Amino acid sequence: RVVRIELRNPAPPVNFTEWDGMIRLLFNRKNKTLRSVLLTKPTIKMLNENMRTQRALNNSNNNNMADDDEEKEKGADEIIEEVVAMEQWKDKRANKLDLDDFLALLAEFNKRGVHFA
């Protein structure tokens, strides 16, 4: 099987390091559901570390945080469960999603404070 990759013009407004991290993670086992790929122990550990790093950077840049304390206390596993339980991501597989779906998924995780880089 041959896959042809073409550049999009203009490029989507996304952090490519984070994009690459998410895509590599989701296609690690391409026929698994998003939930089963994202809820592995190494993935949860990595995402929790990324969340802690992101929060530390945000706290050093902005001393006044507007986020709720409840939202800060959620772990990556709870946030992943919330996102993949949404109707648009329920029982979806990475190999069945298109570019717009991946962009929406990344935006949803970023909105909730989960970063893949």
C-alpha cells in the first residue's frame, strides 16, 4: 500500500510538535479505539506529566489563574474519559478519522488542558 502525503496550503494553525505527538500516539495501534489507545498506563503517565509542566509554565507566566480548582485537580485519565465519551468520539478509530476530526480532537484536549508535547 502506498500513501501519498501532500502539504496543505495554507497549513492548519496548530502546534506541529503537539500535533505530531498526538498522531504518533493514536496510530501506534491503528485499529484500536481512541479510548483504548489513550487510556494505557504509559500514555496517562506522559499526559499527566505534560499537564503538570503546562500548569507550572502557566503559573510562572500568569500569577492570577482564572481556572476552577476542580478543573485543575482532574487527572489526564478523567479528562480523556470525558472527551472520548462525547458522541463524536465514541467508539472511533484513528484510521477512520480525517484531518478535520484530528484537528477537532486536538482542540478539545487543548481546551481541557491536555497537551501531547
